[in-house]
Amino acid sequence: MKKSTLALAAILTSQLAHGSALVQKDDVNGVLKFMTQINYVGPLATDEIARASSTEISNMWNESKAHVNYKGRDYKVKFVIGYSVNAALNRYVRTNSCADNLVKIDKLTQPGDRSFYGLYGRGGTFYTSDDLGHSTTAAHEFGHGLGLQHNDGYQLDAQVPGIMFARGTLVKKMFQWDPNAEPGMPGGSINPKYRHVRAEDVAAIDLSGLTFTNGYACLGDGAAIPVKLSKVIPQLPAIPRIQMESGHLSSIRIFADELRAEENDAI
């Protein structure tokens, strides 16, 4: 990332109250639900881009159907993503709930810059040149918002490329831009379309700072205020869906389940 982008990211992050998700703990059903309302702003923000980006985030972060251990108990993890669009708004408006995130949709101005999200931050900037909603970029950047750093850049043994593999990461040839290129040579690094959210990626989210009040907590700092999410993305199995077990590519299955919309009340 270029210095100009790093500086902009630092400025943006410093203006945001930390926390990218409101976490609801359901002890009856053993579920930790990460709820985020992404508010897309800027003249280039459209419903098409917002829905595509939010759908990618929801589908990918739910694909591993991960479980985590929190204070000695096993919990199923679910990510619930809502979105809104306000093309007339071009700046961050502070809200009280840590569920609220802001993403500015913008046009690339300097070659080499990439979409970014503040680490543990409540938003960032997505560039239209990153094929939003179809390149795993939105899901990758959301991972930064959850506090995750890039994995090591040498991943030749990885059976499934993780969502936090950065562009330029060395992977098996089958996951490269050019499967015939030697690793590290032109075309010899990860093609982001092969990234997936693995169970180990979800497990890497630091839950140690969560403090629950009436069943709610913030991931990072912020107010754990329950909010009603708008335009919630239905949680669907991907079709076709790559199944992963213990971090390995195990099989490809086709799912034809009925659409199961996420409950949107009492949030």
C-alpha cells in the first residue's frame, strides 16, 4: 500500500470509534452473532455495488460455519450484514452503536492503491476498480475491520487460501493468476478469487476483550446498543459451495436449499 493510502487510512481510522460489529451472545442456542450495518456513501455509491459487496461479505464470512471457544464454551458463529446507501453523504457521521460502519465508494486516483478498512475500525474506502462483490476484496477488507492482519506471505502449503492472504502471497500454482508461472515470478502469486474464509480465520478473531451487557458486546471499543439492521443479506449456502474441513479443501457440493432469510427483529 502506498504512503498516500496509508496516511489516508490512518486519518480515517483516527476519526472512527473502534469496533466493526455488535456481538450478540445467545446462551440458549449457543450462538455468537456478529451484526454489522454497512452504510455506503459517496457519489459513486449505488445499491448494486452495496448489495454485491455486502452479499460477498455475508456469504464468505458464513461459509465455514465456524465454531469458536469463548470462555470455555463452544459457540456457533453467525455474521449478519445489513446495508444502506447514501450517495449524497461524503463523510463519516458518528453514531453510537458499534454495529454501524461506513464505507465510501470511490474511484482509484493513484495506481497501486487498494481498498482498505481500518483495523478494528468502523469503515474505510472501497475502490470501484477492485471488482467489488466479485473479487473477495470486500470480504478481505471486512476482515481487517474485525481486527485481522494479513497472513504470512509464504503459503505454498496452504490447501485453501485464507481470506486474509494479501495480494502477492505465494500459494500453490493452482491458486495463482497463471498456474504455469513459477511462484514469485509474474503471474506467480495468489489470484484473490480463490480466497475463502476458513474456520481458522474466524477463530483468529480476538474475543478476549468482549464484555457483554444484557447479551450484547462490541468487538473493540464502542457502545453495545442494539439496532435494527436494514436490508439484511439472506444467509444462503453458496452454489456451488466449497466445503472445508480442518482447513483443507475436502469436496465440492451443490446445495439447493430454500432461501433462509435471517431474522431481522429484536436486533
